[in-house]
Amino acid sequence: MTGGGAGRGEGDGKRPPIIVVLGVSGSGKTTFGQAIAVGLGLTFVEGDDFHPAANIAKMTSGHALDDADRAPWLRALSDRIRRSAEAREGLVVACSALKRAYRDEFREAGGPPLRYLYLALDRATARDRVSRRTGHFMPARLVDSQFETLEPLEPDEPGLTLDATAALPANLARVRAAVEHCAERPGH
């Protein structure tokens, strides 16, 4: 499934997966993404780390990002995904990826091994989780703006929609089964 050591496909013809864990703030992207990366032996990348300082400051002050604000973040993450695809390195990225256009850019960068995991949850649960979180720049008052921007996965996008309130082990089992199924069907 992940090929040889450290999530690389080493001469076996298989390409390790590139998985983008997406959803609104509070959906559990980082927790879930780290667990997937550990479970599958892949590299983990936190999408928030790719935001320019101006974006962090804007969100911290309670202002939602627009497409112009997101452009450098999107380019930087796409470049990271592209480098992993070219190196045949398995990767898990946790990031909002709220719009189809952003996901299309990631898909172009990552190619066929890229898959999405959309962690779906309702506004009230997201607001509650974000309001209880400490040490993060995203204020709970911006959760509604994320739902306004959100374009859930469409049927033609490769991936799964998971209940973000479900038990982590159950969701991880679903993901592992899906990744193994894809590994058995190269190019899918």
C-alpha cells in the first residue's frame, strides 16, 4: 500500500497516497490527519503552517480570508503536494480546502494518488469545538464564514466524506480500507 520505507513507492510500481484531510475549523483535521499519517507511515503536513503571517493576523483579528488572501497559501501547499508526488512520497495534508477550485489545484499538483477526506460536521459542533480550543489563531466567530465558503466534496472528486463526530478508530478503519482498495487498483 505505501510501498517501501517512510511512505515511498520504491520501484514497486505503486504510488503512495497523497491524502488531503479537509473541512471547516474544528472538524478535527489535524488530529485525524496525524493519526492517518502515523497509521499509514506517511509524512504529515499542517496546512496552517503555510499561511503567510498576514493571513494569521487577519484571522486572529476576526476577519475571514478571501481568495486573494488564500492565493499564496494555496500556491505553497500545491508546491508541497507537487514535490511529494514527484518524489513518490506519501503525504497527509490537513487544511480547510473549502472550495472546489482549491481542491482542483491540489489535484493538479498531486495527480492520481491524491485523495480527499472531508470531515463533515454541523455549525453548532464546530463553533463549540473552536470555542474550547486553546493556542489556535482561529476565533469561533469565523466558523460561520467557513460554512458560507464551504463547497462539500462533489461526486466526481476522489475521496470520502466522514462524520467528524464519529469515533476516531472507526473513521481510521474506513480510511485504511479505502487506501488499501485504491492500492489494489493502481490509477484509481
